Amino acid sequence: MRISKLRLECGKTQQQMADKLNISLDHYRALENGRRGGSLDLLIELAITFDISLDYLILGRVKYSDTERIQRELENIMGQIGQLKASL
């Protein structure tokens, strides 16, 4: 479920992710749905692509570095909201 959520946050389709990871669409779908595990190389590539730790990807643990990323994303979103509000 984390992979699906991260993919949607990035605005990518399953096909785009499968192409980026150089795997079949069926393989990607099975990975995203938890029906199939990924190799260590594939998991590392996913972590790099989504800018997350392997701990979060595999175990769901949020580390300090992940909280920094989340903070940056929230600040970016709040800035965008401020810009929209100012343009109204």
C-alpha cells in the first residue's frame, strides 16, 4: 500500500513506474499489491525514486530523515496554498 500511495503522490501511473524500474507492468502491479516481493536492487531503486528510506518502504518506519522530507513537502504545499489565497 505504501508503494501505491507514494506513486500517486508523485502523479505517476503504474505503467510509468514499471518503465522507470525496467520491469513489466504485471510485475509492478503485483509488487504494489503485495502479491510479489522485490529484489534488493528493485527496493533500493524504489527508495531512491520516492526519496524515502528502505525502513519506510519495507517496514513502514518513519525515520528522522523522512520527517524532514515530509516537513519540506508540507512547507511547499502551504506556500502553494498561500499563493492561491493571495490570487483570490
